[in-house]
Amino acid sequence: MDIKTIILFAVLPCLSIIFLTWLIRFPKPWVFKAVLIFEIILTVCTLVIELDARKTPGNSGWIIIFTGFFQFCFLLFLLMARIQIWIENKS
């Protein structure tokens, strides 16, 4: 896998999670900051692992698949948490 593909698939999901967290507007400002820091750390770890895995044939790409699945689950968790907060504030 070339470096452009690795950067695209590592950075784009991170930016989308950060944007969606900003978009759903949690009432506490620390939530956005925590998600931002968590996503940056996750992206840096993914890039380091993937760039090292390029040296061995057949190893590149697996951590990106895992990270994408993990970020999808994390997005579902954020959405459920925001819906729960919205329901509690409404009643």
C-alpha cells in the first residue's frame, strides 16, 4: 500500500469523527476536547503501525481495517450518548 492511501484511510475517518462530534454538539465542552485528543492519538498510532507494516509484504492494511471498525463503533457510542443526553434534557 502506498503512503497516500495509508494517509487517506488513516486521517479521513479521524476527521469525520471529529466533525460529527462537533456537529452533534455535546452540552459539555470537555467531550469534544477528549474526542479530539483521542482521535489524534489513534491516528498517530495507526500511521506509525501502517508505515512500519509496509516493510513486510502482506501486512499493510490490517490496522486500518481494525481502526475503521473501531471508529464506526465509537461513532455509534457517541450518537447513543448524545441521544440519551437529549432524552434526559427533554424530560
